[in-house]
Amino acid sequence: MTDLNKLTIAEARDALRKGETTSVALTESCLAAIDGAGALGAFVHRTPELALERARAADARIAAGDAPDMCGIPVGIKDLFCTEGVNSQAASRILEGFKPEYESTVSGQLKDAGAVMLGKLNMDEFAMGSSNETSVYGNAVNPWKARNGDELLTPGGSSGGSASAVAADLCLAATGTDTGGSIRQPAAFTGTVGLKPTYGRCSRWGIVAFASSLDQAGPMTKTVRDAAIMGRAMMGHDPKDSTSADLAVPDFEAMLTGDIRGKVIGIPKEYRMDGMPEEIEKLWHQGAEMLKDAGAEIRDISLPHTKYALPTYYVIAPAEASSNLARYDGVRFGHRAKLSQGDGITEMYEKTRAEGFGAEVKRRVMVGTYVLSAGFYDAYYNRARKVRALIKKDFDDVFAAGVDSILTPATPSAAFALGKEVSDPVEMYLNDVFTVTVNLAGLPGIAVPAGLDASGLPLGLQLIGRPWEEGDLLNTAYALENAAGFVAKPAKWW
């Protein structure tokens, strides 16, 4: 078999079981692809020796007949996940040189399942960004380019390295995290599939925290079937995480029938934003027609508090970030600034955090500290928490009325040029307009590639599901994927 790195998880799993290839061969193919893709900036800490060691162990396990679905599958791990003995920096200077003595629960579950870690993937610093331009490692780059264009495009953020690596076939799949859309937006920008599970489905233990009530890990894959396979391996109850749900994880792949007859798909009127590109509106309508043709009922719905979602998110997320990032002080681990004679502990804190954090992280810490301060706590943070409850109630009411899932655009545009929006934070924040509600309500959401824009760039649609019903959501996404028939790949230029 040639071009092993281009296989899906399902294809590779079946080939491994039939003896048509080996995990070592798969891993070597991916490592060679990574070596030739430096221009994408996707992998930032490579672990080839460790990868081959795990691949050999996976081959032995497959030969012995003791092999879960992910056994032998080469994957990339976002730099936000702590990995034992391997640099885990959250793309920040302040964690330079940090090599954890422990493994995050999610990456540990993948390891236990026999998955092969190829290395750590680029991301926005502490997951704060929508374009992967805040990383200490430099930008991650989208493997797609506009037709007849030569501009470098964003792969989205914060899981930009993960999206770029999967789209460019540097790995068969990757882990991502989603705080306000950081799995789904990059997936839409790169023509890949990104699943954000229900809050509490994946353990957050060992994942560097951004906003603890919003963060959720999930798989970034080439197909919906792969998201079902990898998602199941990543999920499950973890007693080390107090927010982890003690619920059984079903066999999502077995639920992929593509039969959605009788399902009710909601179309929220509030997602029809002023100035929405005609291509996005057209794709959304086509997606609804595809699901209708597959037997689903399409129903117009209202989520009236959607218009407050972005300001609510950008109060709650920075507030939680300012609290979580207080631990990075130059004392326990990571970067410590050099001090001048006469400097005390206050100067050490100030200099360390000034040197260690990038501009976007500083901005969000400042905003978060402000909204949590004594004079403004009730005016901003408490009010945002109340609005968050109303946003969640909107979804609860719609689901109680019989809607099974909700179809929306994933992003307000196709991938934009690197450098285009990074100078305007508000413009950048608007990229999350279709995704943040899902995090505020703790719901599962998935981005599925559904078409190309006039420039030949991928566009995605988002499906939002009922809490804990990822299986049903994945099956609806599978029906949409089959109907859309998206098979385009980026032309190699890197």
C-alpha cells in the first residue's frame, strides 16, 4: 500500500487487521510527511523515536489479537495536553521547558488504546485565538490556498496545528480542544471533521486550562466515522475530574446508519446574521435540503438569546482565564525572568508574566481581572452568568419541543489570510459567532465539510445535538457527509 498517511482511521484499522500493512509502516509514512511539511508549522515537538516504539508495540498487540480500534493509528496531540516526558507548553513562552511527569487522561486513554503519538501540535497560546497566530512557535498555516492565489491562510484557532496536520495528511487524526469553537472553526477552515462533545464527556484532567466551565477535548479527523471511532476512545468517566460525567460511552460507530428519517432538524432564525456572505447562506440552505431529502423534518426555530452569546462568552472566558493563569508566576515551573539587584518577589512576578505571556493572553487576563474585580463583579460577571443560563434554556426549550439537532453555519467565512484580522481583536472574536453558544450551553457540536467557496476553499456546516447524545448527532452528521459528498483535498504546495 502506498500513501499510507492518506488513509482514514477506519481504513487503516481494517488494513492493520487484515495484515495489509503495519503500524510501523503507517507511522513511518506519517513521519516522512511531517519531515516534508515544515512550511505548515503544524508539528512543534516531534517524537519519532517514541512513535516507532509505540508502533512496534501496537503491531505486537494486533498480532496477539488484543487490539482496540485505535491500536496502531498515528495521531498528533495538541500542545495543550500534558504528555509524560514530552514538552507541553500550551504554545506559551511561560511554559518553556516544561516536561510533565504525568499524562493527561485523554492522551493516556489513546495511549492505552494503542494509538501512536507522532508529536505535539501547534496552537494559539493557551488556546486564546481564532487564527493560530498567537503561538510562541510561530503561525500554523492552512494547507489550502485560494484558487489562483498565493496568500498563506489561517487554519483557524486555537486547534490550528491539529486541523492543518489532519488536512495535510501528516497524521490520521489529532486531538483538539474547544472553548468557544476551537475544534469546529479550524475543521471548517480545513475541510476536516471536528467534534466537540458534551461538556463532561472527555476528562479535562491534564489539559492546560483556559476557561474551565467551557473547555472540552474532542477529535479532529478526516471523516465522521473516524470522529466516532476516536471520540469513543477519548471519552469516559474520570474520577480525577470533578466535572467528568459518570455515563457509559456507547459504540458510536455502530450507530452510523445514515438513517435520519423522522428526525427533526431545527434552523435557528437568529443565526441569519447581517452581512453573512451569500455563499454561507446558500450552503446552509443546501445542507437543510440534503437532510430533508434524507428523510428529516426541517423546522424553523428561535434561540432568542443568541445575540448576547458573544459578549457573554467574552466576559466569562477571560474571567476564568485570569483565575487559571494566576498560577504561572515564575516560582514553580516554566519561565522565570532575570531579576535586577534589589528586585523583590513582586518585581519577579511582574517581569515573568510580562515576558512569558503574549499580547492576546495579557489582554484576556486584564479583561478577566477587571470583570472579577470588586466594583464590577455584579455588573459584568454575574450578569453574564445569568445570560448564560438563558442561552442554555433556549436550547433546552427547543429540544423539549421535539427538535433532535440544529443545523447552522460553522463559520462566517472561509479561511482568511494570515495577518488579516490579528490586529483587530474584536474582528477576530467575531469568528466565534456561530460556535460559542454550544460551549455556553455545554452541548455537543460537530463541523462537517459541505462545500467549496468561489475561491475553492472549504466551507463547513455545524450540527448541534442534545446533551449526551453524540451518537445521534454523529449519525445525522454522517447523513449530511454522505449527501454533501465532500472529497476535495488541498493541492500540495508545501
